[in-house]
Amino acid sequence: MKAKKSLGQNFLIDNNIIQKISDNISVNNNDLIVEIGPGRGALTCKLKEKGANLICYEIDTDLKIYLNKYEDEKTKIIYQDILNSNIKNDIEKINYNKLYIVGNLPYYITTPIIKYLIEQDIIIDNMLFMVQKEVAERFTALPKHKNYGSITLYLKYYFDVEYLFSVSKNSFDPKPKVESAIIKFTRRTDKPQINKEIYFNLINDAFKMKRKTLKNNLYDYDFEKIKNILLKYGFNENVRAEELSEEIFIEIASIL
């Protein structure tokens, strides 16, 4: 079966990479794995070997010929767009301990899918995704790096995000135009105790125009209060958002 460009399909065919991904997924029999975009089942068969409960969301019904054989009492294939699903309702039908979400995400909707999962009223213990390498670098960037931005801090609020390894474009059929990477999300037990809405508005505004100073981006804020915190950490009002750590943004948000 040929991949469909309209669905952003690139099937993983490198068995070494498939095994490497599987090796980074540690689950018990009473856990639940949700796989997004199983495709032809290259990773699905490895996930089944782990003995955990498994739910797979696949938008392409033409792939039933590959996936239906994996269904049994512990594995369910749902032919639906994950973004249109009721994942909370689907997983509540299963008695499980920890929730692990994995997938080779369509690159053009990577961020919407991850945000959708975060916004559901469910506890996600771990996530492991194949994403575009450039996106992986943005998600895991550190302060003072050009890839560091509001999405980095948004994800960090919920998870510790780790860049595991790169994946060559030669590992796929058809071969994509970009390199890929595997990233791992581990739920934070020390999530910042601040007003989430204020914090997210702050980081979105702070990075609105990356070349502008923090003061110019936060023109609607009481900058004298912010300036005092900047001075505390050795920064002046001409600092750019990408130079500030999560700790500093959290402290700023706490006084707004």
C-alpha cells in the first residue's frame, strides 16, 4: 500500500529504529499504551509483546488489512482521527495503572496533537513520539538557544522533555524531506504552583516577536515589577525572552 501524502504518511521501515523505540518504552502488564498512527503496524507488533493494554488510533481505514490482525482482548484498533476522538471516554473503559502514549505523528499537526492530549482531563505518565528533528530541538531547547520559545516552556510546565535520538530520512517509506527524532515526555511531579492562565499568557506575549526585547513585547504589563525581578537575576530591561529560564518566568508570573 502506498503512503498518502494528504495524511502525512511516512511508514517506518528500519527494524533497528523500531527496536530502539520499543526499548525506550517500559510498561507493565496492567499499564495502558495508546499508539497514535500505527500505520502498517511496524511498532504495534513490538508494543503487543510488552503485554500491556493497547489502544491504537488510525485515521486511514485502508490500513485495516494490516492492523485488524492485532486486535484481541487487550488490543483495540480505533479508526478515527485522534483529534476528533474522545480519548478520555475510550481509556476509561479499561482498568489500567499508568498511561503511556506513543506515535509517529504527522509532522504538519505534531503540536496540535500534543496540545490536544495535554488538554484532556487524563493523567499521562509518559509520551514518546517521532517528530520532525527541528521540532524536537524546539521542544527540548535550553535558554539562550535560538530554538527556545513559548512552546518549550508550555511543554516544560507539564513534562520533562528529553531528546532521545535522531532518525534518518532513509528509515522511512516514502522518504520524507526532513530528518526526524524521538523525544520522550515524562510527567512532572513538581509542576509549578502558579496561575496557569497568567503564566501561559506571559510566555506567549514574551516570545511574540523574538527579536524584540522583553520590555517591548510586554508593553501591556507593569514592567517596573518585572524589572525588579530581572535585576535580581542580573538582567536589564533590554533582555530578550530567550535568555530567561523557566524559574524567572514563573517568578514574574507570580507577581502579575
